[in-house]
Amino acid sequence: MGRNGQVAQRSVIRDLALRRTAGSPPGLELVELAGLAERARRHGNDPYASLRPAFHQLVTVRPGSRLTVSVDFTRYELSGGAWLWIRPGQVQRWGTDLVEAEGLVVAFPPGFPDTETAAASVADVASARAPLTPDASDAEGLRRALEHLRYEYEAMAELPLESHVQVLRHLLAVLVVRLARAYGSEPGRPVPNETFRRFRAAVERDFAVTRRVEDYAAALGYSRRTLTRAAEAVTGMPAKRYIDERVVLEAKRELAHGPLTVAAVAARLGFADASDFTKFFRQRAGTTPTAFRRTARGA
């Protein structure tokens, strides 16, 4: 693909790796919400800081409880029975009610769930931004799937490690597929097709390299029109706007949470210079990078 100006620089927003708890199986962590703050402090992290996890998190809140969490500049208030999928790369910040919340976080790295069906479900559900409150039938299926996953997670000594991990992969796949079904059952929610899945993955990989639809079309073997139709069917916006929105999101993350100068953010995102980036950002965000940074940081 073609390049936009300078070579992208590395982000300085603090990444959060999935740390294995002693005695837990590799590749999967189940953590009670009420214990998440203490766990973060043990690992040297501020539980209420803005962090960029490198793993998936399925957050579910038990009936009668509430939880506040901000993900990429959107503040969510989860009530009992709700689910929220936080995907790798999103910048999150837990609310101060975390220690009082009752619920569970299922954390796993990309590629851990078993089967191609689960992998497709991960891609589809991860594109959903809002929390989900499933209907009664979906809620019961999710409860049973989570219950079985938790049982096997806590029964590590009953099977050889390889078999135990295999069981967890399959059971996580069940939970993911059920969650995908629950999201898909929402009236009016579009279902991503293979063309859009491939386009989305390419944008995630190369948004700091090129913002040209033609480059993505050539790399994926589609026409520009095909990518635009696929993007509009799922997101309601043409392919070009989808790419630009992804760049704006990353710019906002860096401006709000990182110490990079505007010029450094511009270079990281592939712009020739700061003025080019400022013009792009103002046209699409309605404000300048500097003004957005001041507002986002409460300055």
C-alpha cells in the first residue's frame, strides 16, 4: 500500500498486557469485578487510569449491581444483566464504583477461542460499541455458558494442562457464539459480511499507512465501489469515511491520553506535517487537535 508522509511512530499510550494469575490456566483469566482494582495494583497499575488492553474483555454485571466504564470517550453505565465487549486496542477507564460492582470479566488474547465460527463471532461482536442487555432466552444461554466456563476454569487440577486449555477454548467459543447471537438478535443491527470483515481488519492494520480506499481495494482484491457498499451496509458510512473515522479515533486517543506533541501525533498517523494533520482533524472532528486535547484533559 502507499504511504501517507512519514513513517508512523510507536504509540506511547500505556498498553496493558494480560497477566496470568498464579495457578490459573494460560490464555484465559476470569476476574471478579470487585477484585479487579486490587489485582491491578498488585501488578503495578492504577485501576482508574486510562489504559489500552492488548486483549479482549467480556464484562458482565450481575442483577442488582451497576458499573461505570469509559471506552474510547464514551461513558457507559452498565446495569445488572448487561454485557460489554471491550476489544484490544480500545482505551478504557473504570469508574470509581468498580470496587462495589458485582460481576465478572472474562479476559483472553486474540486467537484464543476455538473454531472458525468463534473467530468470526469475535470479529462481529467486537464491532458493536454499546452494551447489550440480552432478552430472557439469550440471557439464560449466556448464564449457562459462563457458568460452565467458570466451572472448568476453576477445575484446573482435574485434567492434564493441555486438555484443560482445550476445554476452555471450546467453552469460550460457546460463550462467544452465544454473545454474538444475542447481539445479532437486536432489531436493526447489521450483520458484517466477509468483505467488510476483511476491510475492517486491513484498516486496523494500515490506517496509519494509507487513508486511500483505492489502496485497500487493491490489497484486498475488491473494487472501491465494493468496499464502499460493504462499509455502508454495516456502518452506514462509505469506506473513505470509515477509514478517516478510524484515524480520528486514534488521534483522539493519543491527544487525550498520551504526551506526544501534535506534530508527533501527526507523524505517528502518517501525515506529512502537523498542518496537514490539523486540517484533516478540524474537518472531521470539528475542532483543532490542540483544542480537543485541552477539552479532553479538562484544561
